[in-house]
Amino acid sequence: MAIGVFDSGIGGLTVFKSIAEHFPTLDIYYLGDTARVPYGNKSPETIINYSIECARYLISECGAEAIVIACNTASSYAVDIIADRFKVPVTGVVLPGSEQALRVSKKGKIAVIGTRATIRSGSYRAALETMSEIELDIYENACPLFVPIVEEMMTESPIAELAVKMYLDDLSKKGVDTLVLGCTHYPMLKRTISKLYPQFNIVDSSEVIIEHLIKSGLSTEGRGLRKLFFTDESPAMEMLRNELAAGAPVEIISLP
Amino acid sequence: MAIGVFDSGIGGLTVFKSIAEHFPTLDIYYLGDTARVPYGNKSPETIINYSIECARYLISECGAEAIVIACNTASSYAVDIIADRFKVPVTGVVLPGSEQALRVSKKGKIAVIGTRATIRSGSYRAALETMSEIELDIYENACPLFVPIVEEMMTESPIAELAVKMYLDDLSKKGVDTLVLGCTHYPMLKRTISKLYPQFNIVDSSEVIIEHLIKSGLSTEGRGLRKLFFTDESPAMEMLRNELAAGAPVEIISLP
């Protein structure tokens, strides 16, 4: 069994690592579209086209028989479209994250933060409302400065604290008890968020995707092959690859 | 005569506007590669490939007979390559900006700020050193948070002030007298920079490109046609288009 994981950039390597650890015999291919990162400020049409190209590469070139979309923005728009077009099981991060939020929220006051495109899609709101048996208070905030702050590795700086306050202070005032990190970059800001707002239960969608994959009945038999593909070189890619992908081979490719 | 102007996104529309005002009869085509913005954190190979694709579209599809690269990152890598490949005159923003910096600097202590890729290229340093008759003190700082702050229209916020101090304070301590804004987004931060560091002579490369074009002997005869192309939709595009392009027709295209 071979699975393909893709993300707009390098953030999804945390998902790759987590899947690789839980399913050691599974063949896993990762594609990071670093030449066109970020997706979060692009139009739905472009996000869908880029996602289809990523899935096509993993399925046609690598032989992936199932797809995991490790990017919240692509998950918000392209899960059904890819499943329909390629006739393979597709798992995004929105459903697992929403399920976990409903499990941990005591008061049903749930906030979702993400890129502008993820928030605009309303994907988390729709999933939460569909799955909840009680009425929820759902808040959605786009936090567009978080991605560059994380990419600059300034996650515990004065500028990070100022940005966290700017985007989350109104959520705290509204009595939110559960905060869904709807972007693969945001877990890097967990420590700063918890320091300023210790009352939030923080849900990291990428942490709960494993449970979702287990429940899906995914066959895990394979040769334990691992390979990473990126559409552009980047220094952070090399660093994270060593840390998160245990030296799996890397290839630079062109899409489409 | 038809001229093609391109940028990684919408920032170069200020250059488009300036050229359009100075050369009313010139035919001017603008291409903003909004589907792949930003260029500033990508590899030289990708920046060069994307720049060639933009130039090819303007030359082959629109009939442009000269190219203006309104993006500092693309100007830093692709001026000579495009001139050589397409055999047309190519004007970037690096040379005009460097000339102006040498004109206004009293002490020869010049700082250039830009994206990581622009700074890494050393393009401004090379231009300044080649053209100067005296020895210069040149400082180069990448300011990667400036672009997202500008795109979020937070140019006069506490977070903008914090970022400006973070990136420019050491330049002030070193006695820099001239600051080159080596990115089309940065002029939007002029007011905040001048408030905090009034001693800097600020050079905006896009302001001096006209003079460079006049000196180049560009023929300005044409029908005054104007057309804008973007590779993706974006709300800011629409707003800036009305403000900067006086309602010129817009088309969404695919590259390559």
C-alpha cells in the first residue's frame, strides 16, 4: 500500500512524520509545492487546480492509492474533488480537527483560526455544525501574519506576542474554550498562544489525523518506502527534512 | 511601440501607473503573476523560470518590444537573461535605484532592504560598487515581514513599527544616511520608516525608473493601449486596478 501526502509547502512534514511513525510498513510519498507556496491567499480555482496537480503527481507518478491532504487550505476546497476525479480515498485535516474540537470543548464555544482562504471556505464551520448534536458558538478568524512569523522562526518573539494578541484577544473576551489551529504552520505558535491564553483547549488537526486514518481501515502493508518531492529548493526544507523525514531521499520536480 | 511590465504580484502597478502617466501614447501591458506570488522566498532557478515565462507572454502574446521588470527580486536575477534570450531592451529597478542612491547619499553610507532573494543576489551591492567613484559603506538587510504587513494593510500599526525597528535599528546605529527600498511593497511603509528614522534619505526605485526609460531613448509612439493580465484573481487586484490603472481591461491568464 502506498499513500501520498501533499501540502503547499513544508508544514505538512509534521503530518508525514506522524504517519511514518504510526505506519512503519506503509509506503509514503510527500509532495511539498514550495514553488507556489502559499496557497492561503489564492483564489478557490487556483487552490483546486494546484491541489489536483499535486494529487495527480502522487497517484500517476508514484502510484499512491490513497491521498492525505496535509494543508488546511487545500483540504477546505479539494477533498471531494480529488476523491471524485481520481477514485481514491482522500483524507483532509478539516474533519479530524473538527471531531477533536467537539470532543474537547466543554462549552461548545469553538474558534477556528486559519488562512484567509480556509476561513472564507467555511469548511470547519460546516463540519462542526454537521457533526455536533448541540448548538455551537463558532468563531472564525483569519490570521495571515502567523505564517510569515513562523517561517521567520520568530514564534516566541515580541512580534509574535503582539500578533497573537491582535488575532485572539476578541476570542478570549467572547469566552471561547477551544481553539482549532486550522493551518499546518500554527502549531509552532502553541507555546506563545498558551502563555497568553491558557484557558484555550488547543486542537492541532495534524495530531488527530492518525486516528482518522486508522478508523478508515487503511491497509498498512508495504515496503516502508519513503520519498519526498518538492517543486522548489529552500533552506528550511533541508533542515526540516533531516529533522522530520529521517533522511528520506528528496527530488525536485516540476508541476503540472 | 508596445512595452511589457511585469511583477510577481500587484505591487508593480505603481510602476505601471507612473509609466502610463509619463508616456500617454505608449502601448503598455502589465502582467502580475498573482498565482505564484511571492517570488522573494523562492530559489534563483524558480525566479528565473517564472520571469522568463512572464516576459515570453508579454513579448509573444502581446507583442511587447521592450520589457520593464517592476519586481526587485526578478530584476536581481533575470534582466540580462531575458535581454539575451528575447533580444529586446530590458529595464529592471536595480540600476535606477542604485543611481539615485548614489546621487542623494551625502556620506556614502547606503543600506538596501529587500526580500531574502534580492539581498542574497547582491544585485544592489554590485550595481552600487560598479557605479560609485568613491568607496561606500553598503549594508543589506532582508526584511521578510514587511511584505505580509503591507499586504494586510497594517502599514501604520504597532506591529509595523515593531517590525521597522527590528529590521532598521542597527542601520540607524551604523549611521546610514540613505535607505534604498528594494521591494515594490516597501514604499507603503515610507511614512512609518520616516517617523522612526527621519535621518534616512529614502530611495524608491520605482520612482526613478521613468528617468531611466527616457534616457534609454525608448520610442513612445503608439496608440495608448493599456491592458492588465493576472494569473489569479484577488480582491486587492480589483481595488488597486481602479486606483492605479484607470479602469484598463483585465484578463486572467495561465502561465506558462
